Amino acid sequence: MAARLRGVISGRIVAAGLAALILGTLAAVAWQAGGLSGLGEWDWRAVRFTVWQAALSATLSAVLAVPVARALARRRFRGRGLLVTLLGAPFILPVIVAIMGLISVFGRNGALNEGLRALGLPELGIYGWQGVILAHVFFNLPLSVRLVLQGWQAIPSERFRLASSLGFTPADVARHLERPMLRAALPGVWLAVFLVCLTSFTVALALGGGPRATTVELAIYQAFRFDFDLGRAATLGLVQIGLCIAAMLAARWIAIPAGFGVGMDAGQGPVGPRGWRIWSDAAVIALAAGFLLWPLGAVLAVGVPRLPALAPDVWWAAGRSVIMAITSALLAVTMCLMLALTIARGAGRWVEAAGMLPLIASPLVLGTGLFILLRGVIGPQQMALPVTVAINAAMALPFGLRALIPAARSLQDDYGQLAASLNLTGWARLRYLTLPRLARPLGFAAGLAAALAMGDLGVITLFASDQPTLPLKLYQLMNSYRMADAAGAAVLLMTLSFALFWMFDRGGRLDA
Amino acid sequence: MLELQDIAVRQDDFNLGANMTLPTGGRFAVIGASGSGKSTLLSLIGGFLAPDQGRILWDGQDITRMAAGNRPISTLFQHHNLFPHLNVKQNVGMGLRPDLRLDHDQQTRVAQVLDQVGLAGTADRKPAALSGGQQSRVALARVLLRARPVLLLDEPFAALGPALKAEMLGLLADIADDTNATVLMVTHDPQDARVFSPQTILVEDGRAHPPQETAPLLDNPPAGLRAYLG
Amino acid sequence: MKPLLIATALLAATPALAQDRVLTVYASDYIASEWGPGPTIKSEFEAFCDCTLDFVTGDILPRLLMEGESTDADIVFGLNTDVTARARASGLFAPHGQDTSGLSLPVDWSDDIFLPYNWGETAFIYDNTRLENPPASFQELLDAPDDLKIVIQDPRSSISGLALLLWVKQVYGDDAPDAWAKLAPKVLTVTRGWSESYGMFTDGEADMVLSYTTSPAYHIAAEDDLTKKAAIFPEGHYFMAELAAQVASTDQPELAQQFMDWILTPEFQKTIPLANWSLPAKLPQDDWPQVMRDLPRPDKTLFYSEDDAEALRQPALDEWLRAFAG
């Protein structure tokens, strides 16, 4: 009983700690500023743009995911499994690398526009708000496709067999089987992408676009940099949290899909209709694969030849980043596990809400607040790496939790009583029940956390130390005019992010 | 002796009361319509559900607030009696020490009970590699090993065919005899009750009634039970 | 054991060496990187100071303002002109005590707190293989067809973006809003910092990029690439310098002073051009590297006094925002 109690309490402590971290840093920034300050016209424009771009990105991602997921659900072909795995790549791609890839494909001088020019067609613009939307769809389409594909595979195959025995046409199948599933699944997909895009920072930073495409997070950065107006930064941070909470309240009947892509692709599904639909499905799959994979290929093509010439410093930075990412991932899954087990045992909704808080917190406010809070305790130099590791772990929590909570719930439902009847508690329970049963979602969550931490640009430059991480090194290269070396470092960064994800995710499946 | 004193539990629009004394070594069928509260009764005794009022005593000791694993009780659930990721030996060994740090003697005992239930040679297999009957035997082996004085069965053999089920009930009866265990067995099959348990606890209308002779009860059931048995 | 050792080596902060005298220098991130002037400055200063020089990188000014007098910084290295008003107002700095009469700057400099160690001017860079007829003046740039695409930086997050704001203000004065209105359609995008813009330019995304008159020197010296040119405008180019200052609350006043005394010496100044890709603050032109001497120089250098720059910052930003908000 005591051990069980301890388990339940530890999750609550993590949740309370998270809430204190997110809200406390915000309070620290406001306190340092001597209070919150009002927002100007341009701040409100940023708020409007943020909501608008997130809504548009979410809508596009959800709508485009439907044909792709349908085609993948009903077609079998060689390399399909590999393709489904690869299509997930953009979600864990470091933003800075993704932007390089997107520009080299969709940029003014990119392959696509060269083709359009050759054909005498009008060019596509990637800069400004279109770029922000394009990049957000690029990042989130894979997630949406996975979630919708799960929905498709969750339709019992008996129902499809019944449909074909009743002579349903594809339109009938869509009406009676697929549309009800989509009506249930799409709002959650939309909400998940909306929330991710609401707090996106780096995309708007890198593709820019100026005053017309300023997001709240970018406005926080500017308040901080240009005016040193911490009061405005804190207010904007509050507005951002308010926006997210409003969105979640407005959509509280919508469930964000469980599982978050873990253990997906059962490999079975309906048998696709013949005829022209084969070709349309093929075209959809080819288009999606091109959109999502071409930019990765472009980054590789430019960067790989530069790899051997990279300075030793870059490799050291890479090693440092890998260690930090792994530490971050382990910390993240530990916290995730404590939270998920507590939630599975029926803790209040506030524990789950606290676990989702990092999704809506501003990393800049978080970093600045921590700087203010910790300044008297240890020097920023010593803080830099631990703080970055801790914040990256916190930032990955919401994603990990989505993957872990359903698994932890079914673990509790299925084996909770048996474990209790055998007095299986504490470490023995962790070792012989929890870890083996949750290995898959834990591996997935750790992989995600590691990849996200790997690509993080350092939560805030305030903490920058004499030990740069790989993304920071990449920026240093760019700042020293060494664009070609930066392309090599980008390949390294991308490869390491994928490798870390693969390693953890694979590790979680070893026993399965 | 297992005593339920003025037990009451309320959940939404469901409630269950019980007041009874069960002598040591007795075998009792628990019978009643779906949703009447048979499983709730076992959960109360097993320690998975705390009553809103009343006490549960074993040989005079109050076990109402005792953690499930510390009670003098073994439970066989309807599903999930085995951990699918652990092998047979580990699943059974868990009955002795949940942390599986078994000394030599304990390992020998695990091997013995496996032998006893006819599972020699399967020690290193995972449950998925066993038949349904074999899986039931693994769970029974663990019950045997734990040798707790009270045994609760929540229809663990419902998924087995008639012959296998009879075989398991026979094995169970042997184990109960060996350990002089008090057995409560939920069943929806009156034949099981007649064969296995001379006395039956009827759960009906929010009450678990004290045990009565099985044969007369089934021969001349009250209206509610008659409708259920058909 | 071995992985553990490597991990420790990767993560351990640079150990303070045997000397217990440490000069802590807050510097911009790129300065301390191995491609910036930092490593040379560190090794050369340590060679004679009998001390350890530690670079602490990051957003210097915000961080310093937050830390106030409790800061560990002894020296701040890499502040920009245009933000000195706020830095000065903090009262955190002590006079540098240097003679600034013989500086090789195109503007007068008599500041007793902030000491320039390098300088340059804003300029639009182009590639003469892609843009054969670059605008010959700022006005020609404004009047150029809108399919001439340039990338600039956001004045709210970038120091060169802020310099462009003041550049336009000084050239066009009250007509600045009209100038921005003409420039805006040619702006492909506004990036957060200089490096994103410059990357887009070298990728061929834009025809011109807001950078510095000295930028072509890198391509010539490091890549033998003679195609990158700064468009020189007769209206003049806006002056930018990077500054050092000593922190009044330093616990190493002697070391800090020693460092300040060293900045304007020829030994220090010679390290600047090819590590920082900018011009030295006090070095006769004959001692500049050939590549810097060969660069075309603007006839006219524009610069606002600290007070004017601070006063113009917000109104000029509002004009800019309006032009780009569309």
C-alpha cells in the first residue's frame, strides 16, 4: 500500500512541479519587470495572426491527411511499411534543417519554381505567411496522416467484409463507414495540430515575413530583444497560455487522439476499390511522399559532400548534443511514466492538464524566468546544460503523455488487480510489470523526446555557454559566412535526430 | 472462518449489502443475474473495493482495510490471470515472491507445483505459447503455491470447453482439499454449482444472501433466479 | 569507464586553470566561436596577462540588464552602436580611459565609456553574375522594378535591421515612409537575424541582401570568389561599430583595465579584419589586409548620435511596421 501510495503521490509531485515551473517562471518574469505591461497594436496583430495561421495550418493538415491516409489504408505495395515510417520523419526534423530543405525545394530559386518557370507557369511564394503555413503543414501532415490512418485501421475488418457482401460501392463505404470515423477522429487531429502551431516559434523566425507574419512567440522574443520589456513579454506569455486554454475549453468535448501514432500501422485494412481509384491513390501517395521527403533529400544532397570537411568542433558539439538529448529523453520518460501511472489510477484531471502545460508555455518566458529564479543559486554557465536538458524534457512531455496514458490505463485495467492480489508493488512491479508492458510507448516517447531535444536551438540564448550544442554550432557557422559547412552540419543534425528516434523506438519494440 | 459483518457498498444506482459467516474449508457457489453484484462481492472480499460500511474478518482478524496482496486470499479473475510477457516459471514464482528473488528451495517448489498440475517442461514458455487449458493450469499452480486459506474464483474457466472446465474444476477441488481452503466461486452454470459446491450464495436485489443448500435452491429457485436460469 | 570520461569531457565547463585571476568577458555568440576573433583574443591576452580569459556568450545586453550590479561580467565585448543609450542609462559601466583621438573611423568618436574595436557600414550585397546592373544609388534601388528581390532583417530582433531603419531615416528623413513603401514590394522576406538572410542570398533566393560593406572580403579571402559585391550608394552608408566596455562592479579592475588598454593596440587590431570580417578601429590603412584595402569605400558615412538614434528608434520602427503590415 505504501509503495502504491508513493507511486501515486510522485506523479502528483511531478504535475505540481510542472505547474510551478510553467506558471512560476511566468511570474518571475513579470516580477522582474515590476508587473505586466499593456499590449500595443502590433502585439494584438501578432495574436490575431497566431490564431489565424494555427487554424489554417490545422485545417490544411487535417483535410490533406484524409486522402493520404485513405490511400495508405487501402493499398498494399512493396515498401509501404518503410514509406509509412519515413513519412513520419518531418515531425521530428529539427526546424532549422526543415527550413533549409523547404527553401531548396519551394524557394524562389528552388527546384519546384524552376520547373514552373520552365513551363511558363506562375511561381509559388514561400516567404511570409505562406511559408509559415507551408512549414506547419510540412511538420504536422505526417502526424495527422498517422492519426487518421489509425482511425481507418480501427474500423473492424468485419464491417468492410459486410459492406462488400452487401455490394457497397466506394461511395457507400465512404458514407456508412469512413465518414462516421472521420467525423469522430478529425476534430481531435485538428485540435492537436492547432495547439502545436499556436506556440510555434522557430518556423516564423526562420522563414520570417516581417510584421505581417509575426506570431506571439516571435513578439515575445522581440519584446525581450528590442525593448527589453519583460513586462510585455510576460503579458504575451499569459495571452498565449490564455489562447491555448480557451481553445481547449472551446473544444473540451473533443478528445485529442490517444496513442499519438505509437504502435500504428497494423498493416491490415480494407481492400481498395479497383479502377481509376488505384491511380488516384497512387498519385496521392506519390504527392505526399514527394512533399514530405523531397526537402529531406535536398538537404542531404547539399550537405553530405560537406560532411568530411566539418571542423572537429562541430563533431564535439554533436557529441554534446547527443548526450544532452539522451539525458533529456530519459528525464522526459521518467516524468511521463510517473504522470501516466498516476493518471491511470484515476488522479484528478488537473494532473493530466499539468502534463499538457508545457505545450502551451513559451520557451522564451520559461528560459528567462528560470534565469531570474536560478541566478542567485548557481552561475548561468553551470546552469546552461542542465537547464536546457530539463526544459527540453518538459517540452517533450505532452507528446510522450499522449502516447503513454492510454497504455498505462489499459495496463491498470488489465493487470492492476492481479498485481495487487500478488502484492506486486514498488520496484518489482516496475521491473516485472510496468516497464515490460509499456516498453513500446516508452520507447516511442523517449525517441520523440530525444529527437526534439536534439533539434532544439537552446531554449534561450541567455544561457548560452562556451559549450555550444550542434544547432547552436550550425548558427555559428552561418554567422561566420560558412553556409556550405552549415549545410553539412544540418545533415549531421538531421541524421542524429533520426538515429536517436530510431534507436529508442526500436529499443521499445525489441521484446514485442 | 470468513465473516462479512453489515457490509454495504453503493456505486451510483447500484448497491450491495452482505452479512454472512462462511466456515473454513467450505465451498460456495456465487450465483445471480448479470449485474446483480457477484463480482462486486468478490472484489470486496479480495480487497479491490473498499466497502462504505461494515467489516470483513478472517478468523476474527479485521481485514477490511488490508491491501489485497496481504490478505489470506488468492483470486482467479475472469481474464488476465497471467502476465503475458513473463514465462510460466516467473508467473508462478510471483506467488512466492513478487520480486522473483527465489532461493533454491523456492525454485524447487515452483518446479514441484508445475509438475503437480501437469505442466512439467513448460517452465520457460510464455503464456501465448500455451493452450487455454494450460494457461488455466499455470494460474492454478500459482494458487497452489501461495496456499492461501481463501480462494476466490470469478469465472476463470468460462472460456474453456465443457470437458476442460470439468477437468479444471476437478484439479481445483483437489487443491482446495489439499490446503483446506475456503472457496467462493462465481458461476452462471448451475451444473458447476451442483458438482462443486454443496452450498450457494445467492446475489439478488442488492443483497448477497447467506449460503443455502445448493440442490434445493436450484431445484426450486426464487422468481428472479428462475428468470435468469431460464 | 571510457564513455563516461568522454561524456565528462563533453559536458564539463572549461576548468579554471591554475591562475586564480579570471577575466569574464560577455560576448556575442559568434565572437567566441572558433571562426570568430574570440579564440585569438583569448590566447593572445592570456599570453601576457597571467590570467584566464573566459568568454560568456549570449544576448549580452538583456542579460546584463537583468543581472544588474550582481553580474559576473568584467568586460562586455560586442555591444553595438545604436543601443548604447540604454546600456549607458543602466549605469553599470566604467570609463575606458583610452585616448580616442587617433581612431581610424569615418566618424568622430569621443565616448568615454564605450570603446569601438571594429566598424563597418551597412550595404546591400549582390552577386554580379546574377545581377548585372545593380542599383547605383539608394534612390535607384527604390525605383527599381519590383521583381528585384532583397532580403532584410527585422529591426526588432536584429542589429543590422535596426541600422537599416536609421539608414533610411537619415537618407530620407520625413520621406522615409514613402521610401519604405517603395522598398516593401521588393522585400522577399524579413528574417530574424543576419545569418538567415545571408543564407537565402547565397542560396540564390534573393538578388540582394542587407549586410555590410566588408562582406565581400570573406568571399574573396576565404573562397576566392570575386562575384559578391557591395552596392555603393552616393547617398551614404550607415555606420556600425562594435564596442567594448568595462563593468564598474568588476572584481578584477586591473585585468579589465589591462584588457581595455590592449584593444586599441596594433597587435589586437590586426586580428580584427580577417576574423571578424570588419574594419579595425585603430590601424592605419596601410596595415589593413590587402583584401580590405581593395574594397570599394563609400564616399559618405551616415551616423546618428546616440541620443538621436534612441529618440528615432520607436517612430522609425512605427513607419517601418506600417509599410510592411500592408
